[in-house]
Amino acid sequence: MIWLYTLVSVFIVSLISFVGLLSFGLQGERLSRLLIYFISLAAGSLFGDAFFHIIPEIVRREGFGFHVSLSFLGGIVLFLFMEKAIHLQQYHSFEKDNGGHESHARVRPFVLTNLFADAIHNFGDGLIIAASYLTSVPIGLATSMVVAFHEIPHEIGNFSILVHGGLSRGRALFLNFVTALVSVLGALVALLLSGTVHGIELYILPIVAGGFIYVAGSDLIPELHKESESLQKVLLQLVVFLLGIALMALLLLIE
């Protein structure tokens, strides 16, 4: 049953890669205005899932000793390292291909780099969802939901990068979906290893929690600070942020 829940959830999350279809009827400025609220929802949901679901479950089963704290910090450091490596690779690809000169063609090397980085990201999502379901179905559902929330702004941004890199919208949608399906591979790896590595979720979940906290605090919240020109927008962002936290709290009722 865990396999069914996991694979269905991963496939549904993969379908979010088609969110780029919404851009066909939206101008760039209008899409940007909506995107900031998706980011607010994703940030609140990431924090809520980490602090309401993942961390309490780990502490319940393992206590809150030094090794658990080290695992949380390890997740933060791992995500920091991965992000820095991607940025460094993008920078050197840009400099090598274009000599630092402005041109439309220069963006094209970023298409492959972005697709590769996105595939790794989605592989990790599959691992995360599978590990969560191995812990419990409610935690799996909560984590699948938060990954879905996080993927909406991520996939919109990824689609925009591919189109800006010279791909047609149709090809960008197709390649976005192909990389999204890599999450299925990540889920299968976690499920298969669970049969030979006892308690594999206890090794993965602390890193997941650290990663969620890092992404929400380091990547998403700074984006919210860029959109603070009016009190009304700031308040709406906060309301949506709190809504993301509240959704994760409500899921505690089904545990």
C-alpha cells in the first residue's frame, strides 16, 4: 500500500510541471504578481511540515540527541553545498561560452544546466516523499502536499528559464515534465532500499527537515522581501504564509 501511495503522489507532483500552461494566457508582469503568493504559501508549508510533522516524528522515535541535531544541520549544509555548486557551474558556463558579453544567445547553455539541476532536485523530491510515507501515511500526505506547493513556483520559474533560453513553450513543457518524472526514480530507490536498509527513513528525514528549513529560509523568504512596496501586499503575503503553516497544522488532525 505504501508503494501505491508513494508512486501516485510522486506522479501527481510530477504533473505540476505542466503549470507552465497557465503562462500561455498571462503576461509576464501579471504572472510575477501571482508568483509571490505561491512563494509565500510554499515557505509557510515548508516550515510547517518540518516543525509539525517531520521533526516531532524523528524526536519521538530517536530522541533529540547530538546525532539527530547533527543530521538536521547536515541537511542544511547539504542543500547549501548543492545550491552553491549549481550557481558556480552556471557562472563558469556563462563566462566560458560568452566571455561575459551581453547577448540573447548566451542564455542557451543554462538550458542544459537548468535541466540537469532540476532533475537532481526532482530525484530528491522522490526520495523525500517515499521516506515520508515509510514513516507514516499522514506524514507522507503532508510532505507530498508541501512538495507540491513548493513545486508550483519552482516549475513556473523553471519553465520561464527554458523559454528564455530559446526553447519553444511546447518543448519547454515537455522537457520540464521529463525532468519531473525523475522523482519517480528517486521514490523507487528509497522504496527498494527500505527493504534492505532498516529504518532508512530515519536517515533521510532529518536531512529533509534541514533542507526544508534551508529552502524556506534562504531561498523563499528573501524573495518575499523583494516585494514589499505596499502594506497591502506585505499583509497578504503574511496571510498566505500563515495559511501554509495552518494547512500543515490541520493535517495533524488526521494523524
